[in-house]
Amino acid sequence: MGMQMRIISYHHHLLHHNASSATPAFSMSLRPFSSSSSSILFRFHKNLAGRSVIRTTKGRSSYHNYGIVASSNVGAPLWEAWKPDKASSAPSLSDVIWPSAGAFTAMAILGRLDEMLTPKGVSMTIAPLGAVCAVLFATPTSPGARKYNMFMAQIGCAAIGVLAFSVLGPGWLARSFALAASIAFMIFTRSTHPPAASLPILFIDGAKLHHLNYWYAFFPGAAGCILLCLIQVMVLHLKDNFKF
């Protein structure tokens, strides 16, 4: 429009919509830097086809409609998904060392516990806990690292694995049902924690775990996560206070 503008106000409108009219998503009033008292009002609408429309009103006399395309509708090049995130900065040495040291410590402690529990035929070192270490130490702010997500998914998915094995026995059908049910459980309870999806398959295929029955819901997965959470606290403290 050839002139600079500044935002005077910005407010949301929550309106009910029907099949005959578009629903305004929000509006904002813009006023030019010049001394003119006229203002330009932009109203953002969504039409019935889902396309955003800007309705511009100058004064009270006329308006024009302009179609816009949301950035989320513009497909990124296929190869972009194969590149590192441009917004993330390169990790420092401490960002690499402390999570790695935490993972080493976790597996060393679990291995020591295995030696103590060997006479009872129980093992604490299971593959899903390695994935939990990656989530807790490398991406501590991700949804999968939330304690609610972790323990809800660990307990629920492990129990689903025991149930699937009890009803369907070993084999592809039990594994398929258990995995599908685990994903549905995590979505329904809003507790997405990817490592937990492997617990049902581990139980179904692991004959040495069958004697645990429904205790498998708490051990070794959930019990191991308690130890990993304690180590995560130390890892985050060291990473924040001892940088190099």
C-alpha cells in the first residue's frame, strides 16, 4: 500500500459459525504513521472450503477480499526432512558428554543389579530402557520425557503385552494386536512415550519374562525408569552448571 503501518490493537473473536457464513478467526486494527485519522481494519476469515481470506475495510465505504495461503499448506521440499533442524544450534562438548555419561552410568548400575538378581532369574537390563535413556538425557524437554507420559505408557503398554499374550499366545497376531492397542492407549491417555511401545513385543517374544505375569507392568520397565529419572536429575544439573 506504499505506507508504513503500526498495530494499534489485536484481539480474538470467538463466534459461532453456520453453513452460510464464514467464521472470523481474529481481527486487528492498523493505523498509519501519518497524521491522517483514517484506519485500516484487517479481518481474517476462514471460508467454508477452509481457505483463509483477509477482508480489508477502510473507513465504512468499501472493502476488498484477498486470498492468502497459510504457510502450513505450502509443502517443503522432499529433501528438507533429511537435513538437521536449521533453528537448532550446534551442541557444545558438555551437551554431548553429560548425556552420554548419564547413559553409561545408567546401564552400569542396571548391569550391576542384573548380577544381584541373576539367582532369581530376573534382569533389569532390557532394550526399551536404552531408548528411555536417549529420551531422558538427550531430549529432556520433549513430550516423551514427561514423567506422566513415561510412567503411564510404561505401565499401560506392559500390561497390554501381558494381556495379549494371555489371550492370543505367542506369534504375529499377539504382537500386532499389542502394538496397535499400545499406540491407541497412549493416544487416548495423552501419554505418548515411544520406548513403551516395544514393551509388549518384548514380553511376548521373551520366554524368560513370562513368569512375571502382570508384575511385568511394574518391573523391570517402570522400576527401571525410577532409577533413570534420578540419574537424569544429576545429568541435567551437571550439564547446566559445568559447561565446556
